[in-house]
Amino acid sequence: TIGMVVIHKMGYTAAGTSTNGLKFKIPGRVGDSPIPGAGAYAEDAVGAAAATGNGDIMMRFLPSYQAVEYMRGGEDPAVACQKVVSRIRKYFPNFFGAVICANVTGSYGAACNKLPTFTQFRFMVYNPLTNRPTEEKVDCI
Amino acid sequence: CGPLPLVLNTWPFQNATEAAWETLVAGGSALDAVESGCAACEREQCDNTVGFGGSPDESGETTLDAMIMDGTTMNVGAVGALRRIKNAIGVARKVLEHTAHTLLVGDSATKFAKSMGFISEDLSTNASRALHADWLAQNCQPNYWRNVIPDASKYCGPYKPPSILKQDRSTYRETGNNYGHD
């Protein structure tokens, strides 16, 4: 799954996802990616977020909507992402998932749920400072 | 604060990031940038978790999910379980622009896509067919059935619910463990 967030230089926001879903899924199964507020969410007044992971669990918590709401409340993007991961983990400690968050001032962050086989999450950033697509990593919580 | 514009995407899919940025540089909108970034991954089958030829379902078919959201208008276009169309994010953009709906799914989403000029084609590849054949040979493990007979942790289907008499009273509680991911 790719989840993407774009903040235009004029402050306009957009977000999106694309995926071929879960291997060996039951035919007809749709994951979190195409569900607004789960796979991705954007609002010019605040910013945008996108999520990736096991969609059957994550979609129930609307992670990208929730991240935007935390940012609306003034949380830093990285903290907003972490709070979403913590919410899900409370019910499903072993869920596989990560969230990326950005606000309209250009700040961004990411968070992921730490598993024995998943301790760091890699994501891509491009802004006038990086001057090229730059990979960043975040330690999972 | 960081400088704008900003492109951010999950996983190290660098070409997607690049494609989105170039769209912005060329004067495209934030929406155009998201569409071109995600479409780059659909074409390149990023990590085999995006686009055609990945994640076959139990019947061996690859279906696609995608969404795109405009944070200015709060308009959304999305497709779920899209069959036989490669450019899922492109179809999602058409749902946003040419319908008052948000999400179209399955065969009907394919019909809509064809009416918008998208080509219908097989989304399987030798790789996805081989992946599916291996899965069948391993008694269809892992799978996402619960509380059925035959025992889904040992056998392939078809499955059915255990008879009412024997049905386990306690409601099944998912743990979230050993899940795959989208």
C-alpha cells in the first residue's frame, strides 16, 4: 500500500492511497485504504494523514481522520500519529500499522506500532529543504 | 514549520514521491500530485502491495482499492475491490470528478471505469498465479476464515459455519495477531 499526503505551496491539501490489499483475502474483502478517514484524510484548515497496515483492524479506528483531529487540537504531527497508534494498540497490541501526518505549516511526522519484526517505519519526504526525495525512518512505539 | 510544498508518502517508494513533486513543479494541484504519485506505484507494482500482479485473493484474482481526497472541497473519490482495471487511483479520481458518490466497488466500479475510458484487462501475472498456486499447495494457509468447518487452520475450503448445536457460544474475539497487511 502507498498512502500519500501533499500540501501545496498555497496550503491546499490532498491525500490518497492505492493498494492491491491483503494476500489470499476472501473475495470481496476491502481494507482500510479506500475508506475516507481510514486510509487517508485531508482538510485545508488542518493538514492531512494516511495510514498503512492490516486494514481489517485499522479501519475500525479511522486513523487518518483521528490524526487530523489531533492536529486540529494543536498536536504536532508526530504526536498526532503516535496518539493514533496508541489508541489502536490499546485494543490490538499486536496490530501491524503505521501512520504519516502533516499539517499546513509544512511540519510532518510518522508513527508505527512496534512488533518483534517491525521496529522502524520508512517513509519518503520531498520539500524545498530536502531538494530531492528523501527517505526518513521513525522508531516504532 | 517546514517549507511548502510538501510531499509525504508511506514506505520508501521514491519514484512515487518524485512523480508527485514533479507534478507540483509543473503547476499541478495537490490532487494531481497525489494521483500521479500513487499511479507511479501502480505502474511499478511497488513492493507487490500496489497495482496489478500482487496479493491474489483466495480465487487467485488481484483486485485493487484506492481513494483520493481534496482537502479544500472535502470531496472524495474511491474504489474498492476494483476488478480488471490497472489504474485504480485514476478511477478514484473520476469518481470524485464525475459523480456525487464517494465509493464504488466491485464489478460495477469496473463498469464505471470502462464508461470513463479505462481498459479492462487481466490483473494477474505469472508471479501472482505462482503465489496463489503455492498457497493452495499449502492447504490455503494463512487464511481469514474463523469458526468454520472444516478447520480453516488446517484445510482449504469451501467452509461453512459449524452446526448450530455445536456452535461455540462465546463470540469469537480477534486478536489482531498474524495478520497480513494492506
